Amino acid sequence: MTQRQNEKTRMVPVPTYAIVPERDVDKRPVLEARHLGIEFGGLKAVEDFNMIVGRTEIAGLIGPNGAGKTTVFNLLTKVYQPTSGTILIDGKDTAGMNTVQANKLGIARTFQNIRLFSNMSVEDNVRIGLHNQVKYGMFSGIFRLPAYWRQEKRQHEQALELLSIFDMQDMASVKAGSLPYGAQRRLEIVRALATNPLLLLLDEPAAGMNPHETEELMENIIKIRDKFQIAVMLIEHDMNLVMGICEGICVLNYGRIIAKGTAEEIQSNPTVIEAYLGKRKGA
């Protein structure tokens, strides 16, 4: 090849492992995980994990218990540092970052086990999530200057607006620990949203919810995606929820991806069925 021909030919990577919604094809992915892996004492908990999440996609990460799903979330949010691979959030490499830096970059999450400040009010829990948006300095805070009070008023309004997503604005002064289980789950989602993420990770958001609450949750996840124009990625064992709202689904087993596709493709995939139900005798 001549130098002239080489200059005219532009080679670009083609991530063949990716599927994204058509509406996101011309936008930069919010998440790119490339050959991600982590070892604990020589045991590979996650190996060669590749995934792209579109800008406004609702994605699912599913698999049997112990498959490595929460470990993947811990890697993406920098709770764990990967042994191998790369994580890009909005095109930026998160190598060497901690959880706070990753959050400021645009990734927020909820947990399997609810982690609220139980003795604080509902509003104060949300306002903790708004810490990234504090704009007054220490001097204004100490002496309660006008900039401090303007910011306090703004954060109060923002907290109530976020709580209204789940019709929880009237609970603003209630202690978080006194809320029913389902309401605590919803509050944790609101607090994560308060950090203004590009990608919201939900770890078993429907756990402990009754069918009516789960149906409402499905509607609200879609509403959150549409209102904030963000991506949502969830781990969930409730297959009605997963198949009902997830556009792209990734299936893990023993720390490795065994399938990717749409809900229809995943439901009929024999490898996925075997992973969940076990291999039939004589098969």
C-alpha cells in the first residue's frame, strides 16, 4: 500500500459484541466495557466481559445466583479495580479512578441491600445525592451568606422535584428508616438520580416488591429514562420486569457472558435455558 492510499484509508474498531437501540446508533455509548475481568486469589470472578450500553438504553444484566452480576456492577462503579480490561464512561477511561470520581463522571447505582441514612429525613437523603451540585464555598457556608441560602432553597426544590417522580414529596420530612420497604427502595433510586448520572445502575430494584409495586416500578424506570434522557442498566431476577422493559439483555454464568440479545432472543436461547434450569438428563 502506498503512503497516499494509506492516508485515504481510515481503519476504525468495530465492536461486534455490541447491540444498541437504533435511536442511539449515532450517539456515543454511555458505557463501554472491554475485556473486563477480575480475580480474587486466583479465582476468576468475571472474565472477558464485553458490553456496550446505548445513550438512552434500558439494559438488563441477568444470570443465575453467583453468576458475577453484582461483581460487574462493583467493577463499573470502581468499588473493585479490574484485574484486566477497560471501562469507558461517556468515552472517558475510568482507569485509576475511585467510586467518587466515577460518580462525578456520570455513573450512579443502588444496592441489593438498601443503604439509606435511616435516621435522616427522606429529603436529606436525597440532598446527599445533590452534593455534586453544591456551588457555594466554605466561607459562604460558615457565615450563611446569601449564596448559601440561595443554594439551600434550590436544593430543597430539586429534592422535592425528584421525590415527585415516585409521588414521595409529601414524605420529605419523614425519617427514611420508618418508610415501608418498597418506599425505601424508591428513595434509594431517587438519591442515585440526584447525582445527575448518565448511567443509572439498579441492583435488584424489584426485590421485596409485590406485583403492583413491580408494575409501577417498570413504568417509573421508563419514565426516568425518558425524562432525564439517561441509560438504565439493571440486575433483576423478576423475568417479567426484565423482559417487559429491557431492550438489550446480557446473560452471565460463572463470570462469563453466555448470551446477548433482545428479550425474544434471550427467552428462546437454549444456552440460557440450560444455565437457569440445568441440563436435562439424557440430553
